[in-house]
Amino acid sequence: MTTIDAVGNLHDNAGRFSQKENSAPASLGTTTDARDWGSTGVREGSRTPWGSADWVEQFGPGVTSVSTAGHGGLKLSTERNAVIPPALRNANGWYEEDCEVAIVGMFHPDLPWSRTSSAESFEERVKEWFPDQWEAATGGQIQPGESNKRDRAVFLAEHAGDFVATSAISSESDDSMVLVSARRADDGAEEQFLVPREEYKARRAGDMPFLVDPSRHPKLPPAPQPEPARNLRRTERIRTDRISGSAISQAYIDGVLTAAARDRVSSELDGRWQERDGRISTLRQIIERDPVFVSAHEEHGRLSYRVVQESDSGSRQVMKVSKATFDFLTAAGAVDDRPASHRLQQEANVARARADQLHRTAYTAEERRKADVARAKAMGLDDAARIARHEEQERDIAENGTFAEREARRKQAQRDRELAATIAS
């Protein structure tokens, strides 16, 4: 079945132009000034895929150019977007400014593009970045050399059983060599090899990665694994007898929790979470079964609290909780993950935000006095955080040495590994 698009081109149901073997870009987007291209409705402050629009300009009829704090692009009206074949069309009408804008240029050459840009040059960029979609949209076929992305994919597929370089750094033992990290796609094996510097530079074909030859390039032995440091998160468990209903009631009697806090804690402990393996468990069950720790995050002067379940592999599951639950679990033995300096700095930021709020609404002398007290508290916490950071740095140096000493040890260990490299037999 074929359909006719907004500008009269014939398409089959796969999104290909069926009337032409390989449609010329100039004919794909031919338009007239009389055509009603509609409106995008985008203005400053509108939501975009990259955040709120800070700057907006009408690029042409039915096309709006936007910029945000981090990125930008074009928004097409429904009428403009319908001209682009389905294989290359973004349903939302947004096309980012780095690569996808070439799609718009290819099918809408009537827009005020730079004099150095043409529909043909846009099509070359579409072939480079979107080879599969270009073939589906045009019925053409990408030739070797027309798309580095396609060439690279073909190269990697052909060498799935070979070690392909992923990075390279200078050798610590021989200036004429580079240390190449390489990966084999078919089994995921990762190794490091010594390769002559000039060979590495000469054998790289364009943007294709370097292929390691284990029969010629010496392979380094595995790097020694550091001894695991004592991790309080995993070695100290919460006293599970303190999270039972009776223990929570006793904590209420003992004054640890208010009546409202007790109800909040009980509710959150019974809250259900989906774990990494798909199991559904309550927070209480997770705590009874696995070691967890607690932590807090500060943003814009407000603290949010969480319980973190950490596996032996290092993956984490974060469960947000109230301050009441955070305080209760801390009292029950949960380790607070934050270094003292981090915790104090968070408290300083919260106190500063509170002081700023008080100053903005202070009208009487008493209100200004309270704001000044809050600001002084924030400054005191800043000082305490700086002292704690200095103490932590001093302890780190005493235990692990200075940065220069650690770097010297790392380089010596690397030299030893390189000197132990061997050729595969």
C-alpha cells in the first residue's frame, strides 16, 4: 500500500519512497511560499527534550529554533514534520542541533540554511549518522566509505573474536611502547598489551580501532587486586530486634519517637519495594535479611533521607525514607554513610538556606536578630566542616601516603606488570 505525503511524494508502508529508485534531496522538500506550514506553539519557557527553553527564534514557517542551558535544536510543526519519511521522523517533532538537524535540512531545503549548506550536504550527514534510517527512508544502500558509523559497525562485527583496542596510554617501562587496553566482543574478555608506539599510530585506519595481535604483542599479567578495606556497611547489621513492632512501641515509650513518628516509621518499614532481582519485599524484610546503611542528600538547602541496600558486587538499591525512619534506624545501629565533613557541610547548607529565608522576611529587630543567629550557625558549621575535612585528609595521608607517594607506588607496580608481559604461545 502506498500513501501520499504532505508534499505529494509517494511512500510505501515501510516509509520508503516508492516512486523513485533514490529520490534526490532537492525534490523531497520542495515547497512554495503559499504553503501553510502551521505553527509549533513554542515560546520562551516551553518544555523541550533538553529542558526549559531559554531562547526561542522563528527559524522559518512552521520551524522554531530553541536553546536551553545545556543543548538545543529545532521544533517542527505537524505539517513540517509530516514531510519527513517515517523512518527518519521524530514523532514529537523535535530535532537536536548536532546531528538530527541534518534530517530537517535534507527534507526542508527551503529554510534559511547557511550558504555553505545544501540538501546534498545534509544528506551526506544523514548517511553518516543515521545509515539504517536513511536506507529505509530512501530505498538506497549505503556504500563503504559513506558512513563511518556503518563502517565501524561492520568492522567490529567482522572482528568480534579479536582483541580490539579500547584505549591506550604511555608505557611506564618503555617510551617506545604504548599500553593498550583491549576487549574481545564474543566473550567479553578484557586484557592489556604492549604495542610499539609507531605501529599503533600507523596501523589505525581512519577511525577504525586498533586490532591487537596476541601472537606478537606481549600481554600483561592480571593486576593485583587490593585487599578489601573493612566496610562498615556490610559488616555491621542493624539490630533487627529493634525494628519489630514491640521494639518500635518501646522506642515510643522511651522517648525516641513521638506518637506520629512511630506511626510513620511503622508504615515505611511495611512499605513494599521491588528489589534488583524482581522480588517484592517490605523494607522491614530487606533490613532483616541484608546489611544496609543510611545516608542523606542535600539540595537547595533541604535534606532527603534514604536507606541503601548494597550487594557484594557494589550495586545499590536506594529507598527514600522520612527523617523519622532515618533517625530510628540510626538509633537501631544503621551506619551513616556520610563522612563527618560531608554531614557537617550539609548541615551548614541547610542552616544557610534557613538564614537566607529569615533575612528575606525579617522586618522587625527581633526577626533580624534571629536571622543573624541562623547565619552565624551556618558559618560555625562551615568552619567545623573545614576542620573535619582537614582531619580526614590527614588520616588518609597517614594510612595511604601522600598523592605523590601513592602515584610512585602505582607507577612501579605498572612497570613490574609490563616487565612480566609475555607473548601468547
